[in-house]
Amino acid sequence: MPGRSRLIGLLLALLAAGAPAGEIRINEWPTQFIPLELTAIPVIMDVGYWMEISAQDVVIKLHPTSINTYEGSVDLRVKTNFYATMSCTIHPTGAVPGTYSTWIEGMNMDPPGGICTVGARLVEPNLTGVPGGSKNVHVATVVVKVVPRM
């Protein structure tokens, strides 16, 4: 009966279409054993920027470069998973008054990272408040900042 086989074929097609995700319901596999799509699974993630700076036990030691100017710098090893622009600011402690400034070389950092140099300068320091021969006086703090760049 041609009508009956058409009805059975239609029912099999409906069963296959109505099967839940991850299940195949067919009576005959294709003539060759080929992979049939079983299901599609979305892949999602939370995007997070990550940066690591090896700065443990790192200090900038100021040395005299002229009669009233002191400078120092340090290299920082940076690891990152995003394109970044780094900057820095300096905050004097008040231990030695003067004009402080800071800079950063290698401020544009690309994945996977690299080395940047952070420096500090003190011009016209007033050394009268600290006894001569004092060692490792904390005169300022340099803060390194970062912002993503496209």
C-alpha cells in the first residue's frame, strides 16, 4: 500500500524531528558510517583582563646625577593577556621636600608582555630634615597604573 508506507515515513520523520537534543531516532543509518550531528553546545566565557608585574621587593633607589638632582629607575617584568597602556604617578612622603617626577619607558605593553622601566627624579631636595648618613629613607612611592588599549 503506497499510502501506508508514506504515512510510516512521515511518522518516522516526525519522531526524528521531535527527539530531544542529543538523541537520534532513525531506523536506517546512511549506507556509509558517517558522523551525524547529534547536538550543538554553546561555549561561553567570562572575559577578564589579566596582568602580572614582578615587583616583589623592588625599589627605586635615587642616586645623585648632579649637585641638586637625584634619579633612579627599575625594570619591571610584565605578563599580560591584553593590550595595555601603562602610566605612573609619584607621591612624596614628606621625608625630603623637593620636586618629584616619575616616568615609564615601554608604556605600551602587548601580549604576552615584556619589560618596562619605571623611573623617579627628585630636583632641588631639602636635605636639612634628615641626618647625613641616613640609609634607605623612604622619600616617595611610585604607583604604576594600567588601562586597556585597543
